[in-house]
Amino acid sequence: MPRKKEPGGLSLFLRAVIETGFIIFLFYSNLLMGEFTRASGKGKSVIDAITDIFTLNDFIIAVVSAFIGFVIVEYLRKKL
């Protein structure tokens, strides 16, 4: 059975992967900026800041936030 193709191109799954990946990227970018700003005053390097932000708790928060963001955007996209 062929997939139903949406007008404009991407399937819902591919769009979900791209959008949640972008939200996760923004989440980690924000964490890195905050951690590096806080850590750089104490003589830490960027590598130290990166190792501080890549934790299981941060990853869970990023994935849950990305999923919630995707659901809200999809709801608004269909509503408007």
C-alpha cells in the first residue's frame, strides 16, 4: 500500500524527526552557552562545559520538550 503523500513533500514522521531534532539542537545550544559563560569565569574550557551538559537528565528533558513542542506546532499548523 503506497504512502499518502502530503502536499509540500515531507511525511509526518520525517517532519517530526527534523523538527524535534532542531528543538533538541536549540536546547543544547542554550545549555552550552549558559554553561560556558558560567564555567569560563572559573578557567574551564569548552570541553568541560560540553561534558557538563550532556547528561541523561538533560537528554530526557530535551526529548520530552521537543515532543511537546512538536505536538503544539502540529496542532497550530492544522488549526490555522
